[in-house]
Amino acid sequence: AQSVTQLDSHVSVSEGTPVLLRCNYSSSYSPSLFWYVQHPNKGLQLLLKYTSAATLVKGINGFEAEFKKSETSFHLTKPSAHMSDAAEYFCVVSLSGGYNKLIFGAGTRLAVHP
Amino acid sequence: GAVVSQHPSWVICKSGTSVKIECRSLDFQATTMFWYRQFPKQSLMLMATSNEGSKATYEQGVEKDKFLINHASLTLSTLTVTSAHPEDSSFYICSARPPAGPNYGYTFGSGTRLTVV
């Protein structure tokens, strides 16, 4: 069975400091992994995706994530946080191929302080 | 490209009435769309998978007679909350995946905030 665990429900950083949002997954198959961001009362925006190509994935707005199969992790990072990064972030797993369901993590709320 | 439009963005209705939410893929065809429900400060829960030209597939615990899904065309899926009650108040989000490969990211609508009074 597939599952996603986001290890922190809340993360708080100062503007200009690095961001680390942690995600571990469980999948019996080769997974596709995604990070989405959601601003209040908005839909979800795709930040980046891993689909069995390069293990270091670069996304929008300076975010990147590294797929580590040995650790079953897909942590999201950004070198320098911006106030506009404050939002809810979801780590998501999907089976490879086909129109399979997305399995969402519980989400991590990122707060960015001046 | 790959835009999913959801309408309305918010709606308030009285208990016992029905509400229809539309989800449109604007620049691609979507044979499959997904409907999610999100409670405050919680993650998204898949309610059902909407299939063009056939019946929707509902997740366990979701009342199909309560949440009617119609996917009559390749660009439109609708979710109707029938006989709404206050406990149906929630944020509903649809999504679809553009046909750009098996692992392309899913595109989400902007969501509909339903409040039943």
C-alpha cells in the first residue's frame, strides 16, 4: 500500500533562511512523487515532480527536492525563504502510469517571519 | 496551459437544498477528473473519480446518492451536493491530469467553499 508521511505539521523560519519540509513515502511500486503548495482558500499549485528521471528535482520559485530511494524520502528544500512562501505544502505519491489515485500527506504549514 | 477552472469559488445555501459545482478543463481533454474534500486545516481526501461517459467511482464511505457526479463531456465534470446539511460544509477541489504522459502533474481547480446554513 502507498502512504505518505510529512514529518512536521508546522515549520517556522525567518525570511532569508533555508527551508526544509520533510516527506517519507511508502510504495510497493516505483512511485511518482509530487510537492504541491496551497495558499489559503486556494487550489493546489504544482511545485515539482519526480518521475524516475533525475533524483534531484528542481521546481518553481526556487524549490527543489531530492528523491532518496534508500531512505524512502523526498524532502523539499529552498535555500532562502521569502515571505510569500508562507502556505500549506503537501507531499503526494502516485503509482507510476495510468490514472491512479493521488495519496496526500497531511500537509506542512510553513510560516515565514520577518 | 493545463488549466482547470472550478465554479463557483464559494457558495452559501440553505439546509435541504442542492448545490452544483462545475469543474472544467480549459485547454485539454480530461477523460478522468477527481473530486476532493478538504476540512479546515486538514489534507485532501479523495471522494470520487469521475469518468467521462460512465459512472463515477466513489471512495469508501462516500455516499454516491449524496454526492452526484456527472462527467458528460471531455471537459466538464459536475459535483452536486444533494439535500445539503451543515456537516457538508467544506472546501471541495477538483483535479485533472493533462494527457502529457503518465506521470505529468495533476492540475487542480481553485476550489469551492461550500457553507450550508
